[in-house]
Amino acid sequence: MTRIVLSKPDIDRALKRIAHEIVESQRGESGLVFLGIPTRGIHLAQRLAALVAEIEPQDVSVGTLDVTMFRDDLAAKSTRMTVPTEIPASGVDGRTVVLVDDVLYSGRTARSALDALTAIGRPSIVRLAVLVDRGHRELPIRADFVGKNLPTSTSERVNLSLVESDGVDEVSIA
């Protein structure tokens, strides 16, 4: 049985709130870089960057950060196609980087993202933004910006669909 827990208006509201929290955390500093973690984190990063630019015009860049080759669980997980990492021309050195992912679960993807990021450069600050935090952490990692805390059991699956890749905005639990 699948139940929808977030609809399009819920997702839009969560992203707007996260964007405001990011602007507040910047305290007027510029040099913000959003790096989306494939697949749906890329679309969320683009949306967040657009929302932040609406709230407070500033230097905002968007890129992608593929963490596949930095994962510590490659042998246990099925392989997937890698997506090219695209770092904005301004780079990440000395800037505030917001890593954006769809669902935070074990923390392994976020840890992999930190490893991938340090292979690229040295940001002044790294933050993590996720649309859904479902708990069950295996590593001591916490998101700075969370759209929705969604307590789940380990037997449940959280599915995020976005209009850019799936034709609809919704979060469901199966």
C-alpha cells in the first residue's frame, strides 16, 4: 500500500521555508553554491537557488555533485549510471556550499558528498539541505535544513517524485 505524505503544495511550502532559512543563515554574506546530488537533488538545488535569488538577490551558483565513486557501500548497492559533476565556474573555494539531496536516510550519501566535495576544493562552510529526513542514521550526520521529518520503519520505502523527472511533485511511503 502506498500513501502520499507530501503533495505539490506541501513540497513548495517546504522548499520556500528552506530557502528562507538558508538566506537567514547567510547573514548577508555572498558566495552561495548549491550542489545537487543526483538524481532528484539536482532539481531541488535548482529550485532552491531560484527561491533564494527571489528572496534576496545575491551571487548564487548551482552545480551537481556525483558521489557514486565516493560511496563506501558500492559493493552492497546496485550500480547506477554516474552523472557528470558540474562545479560552477566560480568554484567552491572560500564559498558557502549547500549540498542538496532528496531523502536523508543512513547518512552514507551525505558522507560520500563530503568526500567528493573535498576532492574538488575547500569551501568555507558546508551545509546540508534535504526535502525529507526519515531517520535511521548509520553515521553521525544531520541536515542543516529539512523540509519534513518523516518517521518511518526500515521496511518502508520513501519515494520522491518531482515534475522535472517524474511528471508530478509528491512524496509517498510504500
